[in-house]
Amino acid sequence: MSLQARDKEFLALLGPSGSGKTTLLRVLAGLEEPDAGEVRFDGEDFLALPVRKRKVGMVFQHYALFRHMTVAQNIAFGLTVRPARERPGKSEIRDRVARLLDLVQLQGLEKRFPSQLSGGQRQRVALARALAIEPRMLLLDEPFGALDAQVRRELRRWLRELHDRAGVTTVFVTHDQEEALDLADRVAILKDGELVQLGAPNAVYEHPATPFVFDFLGQACQLPGVVQGGSLTVADWETAAPEGATQGAVQVFFRPDEVAFAPAEGAGLAAEVLAVARRGPDVRIDCRIEGVLMELIGHGPTLPAGVAPGLSVRVKPLRPQVYA
Amino acid sequence: MTAATSSEPMVKVRLPGVAFVMVAISVLAMAGLILLPLYVVFREALLKGLPQYLAALKAPDAVSAIRLTLLVAAIAVPLNAVFGIAAAWAISKCEFRGKSVLLTLIDLPFSISPVVSGLVWVLLFGAQGLFGKWLLAHDLKVIFAVPGLVLATILVTFPFVARELIPLMQQQGADEEAAALTLGASGFTTFRRVTLPNIQWALLYGVLLCNARAMGEFGAVSVVSGHIRGLTNTLPLHVEVLYNDYDSVGAFAAASLLAGLGIVTLVLKTALEWRHSGELSAGRKH
């Protein structure tokens, strides 16, 4: 596979576990060697460089903070291990650590040990430590994986702002599609070591290249259909086929919340409503379409007109995607 | 972090009566098997008074046995610390063929009789041994000399440091080292500033146990020593020689030194466990 990150880009590597995304990240960092292929940075052969010469800041999934060092010593590590003639002076290191502590909002915690920090604080120390070496590229391995949902959402926004301020090309690995779409400039979707699709969050969400991507990026409903000329037929419902759709028998995919409901005598897929349940702002509508049980989602405080358990309605997918 | 899980409080169970019986058995066993012999050692040693006790320790053969024991330990323990770190590093941080074989080999000295551990050196370097003729021709002495004692001691005490480090290093993983490398540290700097500090207390603990065993080793050393008084007798061998000579004050005086070493080791070991329990491995089996 071939993948190129743009300068100062925030790129997400998204895929299920075992898709090779962490391996790819470790290859970029130099912690693992690929059997074949090449890694270039600004045209420079990265594989010829040992890990320590690559100047790549890496934040590990479990942070890998040095447990016997304080927060300040952790952050300063990358500076203090430089050979004597490249090493900044003691006071300069102290200043740089203070600035980084400021940047990650951990002022006053420099004397603490990693074991005395919360998960979110540890992650920010790991980031400050990686940024201290003024990396050419920042690599984040499941940066939010070890945090609980609340902290995760806060840190997500904060990380994005940090990236915009620091202006470092950042590649991060995640298996959480929401996280990838929310944070990244572009998302690379991986499966079994192959790059399946690469694009801006909106583009990949609106036009998934394969059924796998469609399914992975959100919930999916699936029915068989036929494309003939410019029209798509699913059961007794006929609509315009999406542009560039292959002719003949296809699989039709649509999102359970991208549907419109119509009265039983209107156009659409005939559906029998089985149950309706309110889930906060959304309503879950269980129904049977063409013999298949589907969980559809309605938005807003009121039920779509005519939807109630036991009734028949028509369901019109708003943006069906077809795959051969 | 995994360190946090080890501090979880243990669930305690109360079974009426059983606790009392268990505690009583433990205390009786302790008293009968450990405290009583310890008392006997010091009582016998001081039976004819303090001056006699001190005189027994100042005897030339005793002094030379003490010196030899310290010398052997001073060579064998640092070497085994280095071997132990190397083996533990290889097993916990690298992937290679034959890893499980290495792991088994490290434990071998625990499972074979110390007599065999001594005998292998005789078979290799003894006068009739594999390299015996060559050594004789070059006027080198291994068996019935200090090198033999050191070799036998190294073999017997090899597992102590490695066994202590392997579970800890496996639990710590290699992520911190990887992080240090990405931050620009060289391999050696990473080892010195990340790996070593992370294992320092477990290393000290292993060295302590290794040292206690190195100084107290009898079986393997007995085979290669030749029992030359004042020359190749270590402290445990010295004890045996005097005991066979019916010099009970001398034998027990020397034994009291070994017992004292045991007590000091125990105190240090407990202090280490008490202060650094989190940094010692949970999987210890000694």
C-alpha cells in the first residue's frame, strides 16, 4: 500500500484491530522494519535512519512514561540525552520544560511521578515529552484508548487545538471511527494491512468506497437491488441510481438515520413497524423490510407521521449507496 | 498502569478455629526448624566463652576460609548479576528462537543436585578431564583451586538474579525503552537511564539472595575444593572440617558467621520488600 501525509496535516489511520495500523505507525517511528517498501520524509530515505535519528515524537498507547522520573524529568529526557555539544544548557532545558508544561496545562505538577497522575494528565505529559524534541512528525498510538469517555471528548478537542498551534504533521491511530472523523484532516481506512480508502472525513463518510468502509464508519442497513440504466430498483421501490453505479444486481446500503417515512400508500420500501423506543433526542424504530429486521432511527422530539407499532409505512432511504 | 493493580487490598477470609490452628502450626515449625537451630549454633559457639569464640575465628585456617569465601563471592556475584541482567533482558525484551530453551536452562541449577554442578567442572578440568592434559601442560589449575570454586559457585547461583528480573521486566514490557529511543537516546543511554533504574531494587534483591547462596554453598564447592586447609576451604567447608575434627567451638564459631550472614540477608530482604514492594516483581517464588 502507499500512503502520503501532507505537511502539517492531521492524518488518522482508522481500522479494526489487526488491520496493521499500529504496525504502520511503528514502521514510521523506526521501531519495526518493513519486509519490503520504503518510507520517505521530505524525500529523505527514512528506513536508512535509526530510530533515534528520525526525530519522530511518539505517544504510546499506554504512554510509556518513565516511571522513576518526575514529570519534568520525563519531558526533559529527549533534551538531556543529546550528545554534549548539541545539548541545551540546564537553564534552557528548564525554560523549555516550563513552556511545554504551560502548553499542556500541567503547571505545578512537574515534581509529580507518573503514578501520581490521572490518565488524562499522563497522556498530556507523554505529548509534552514527544514535543520537547521538536519532532518533524508526531505519531499517536490510540491516544484516547486508555481514557474514559468524558475525558476522551475533552482531550480530543484540546489535542486538535494543540496540533493547530504546534503545526506538526501528526499521524494518529484509532479504531474509533467517530474519533477519526471528528479530529482528522484526512482519514486513511485500513483493512488487513491494505489501504481501503483515503480522504477527508466528509468525503469518506458520504462516499464510502467499499461495503467494508460503509459498515465501519457507521451503522448500515443492507438490501439487494438492481441497477438498470439510470434507475435503481429495490423490491417495488424505484429511484434514481447514484452516479457511476455498476449495472445489474447490486447490494444497496443506507444509514438507518438517513431515511424518510411516508404513508403506506406512498412510494418507498414497504415496512412493518414492530416497536418504537425513545432514546434521548432520537427514536429507535424497529421494523421489518423485505423480511429483514432493521433498526431505523428517527430524529427530533416527535415521531414521524404514521409511525407506530403494528402499522405499515413506507421507508425511503435518502442516500442509498450501491456496491457490486 | 499495571502497578496500581498490585496495591489492591486482598480479600481476607475468616474460618473460625482454622486460623488458630494454622498460626500455631506455623509458629511451632518456625520455632523448631529455624529458631532452635539458630540458638544451638550460637550456644555451642559460645560454650567455652567469648575469648575462645574469637580465638576460633582468628585461627589462620578460619581467616583464610573467610577470605576465600569473600573472594569467591566477590567474583561470582557480580558476574552472575551481569549474566542475570543479560538473560533477563534477552528473554523479556527480545523475540528469538529457542527462548523457552534458555528459560529452562536458567532454571537448571535449581533442579540438579549441587554435587553434579561441582562434578561437571571436575569432568571438564580435572586431571582426567576433557581439558585436564592441556591445563597441566600450561601449568594452570582449575580444580582444587580458586577458579574451580568460582566456576562451581557461579553455576549454582546463576538463577537467582535472572529469576528475580525476568517476571518484573516482562511485566514492564519494552515500551519505555522504545520511547527513549524515539526521543533520541542511544541503546546504552536507554539501558543506563531507563532499564536499570526500573529494575534496580529487584536487581539488589536478586544480588542479595545470590550472595547469600554463593557464600553458603557447600555441595558443588565441596566437589571441586579438595579440602586443602588454609588454601581451598571456604567457610562452609571449614565448618565441616572442624566438625569432623571434634572441634565443636571452632565449627560452630564459623557456622555462626554463616548464620549471621543469613540473618543480615533476611533483614535487608525484608526491608527491600517493605519499602519497594511495588518495584519488585509479584511473581517471586523464593
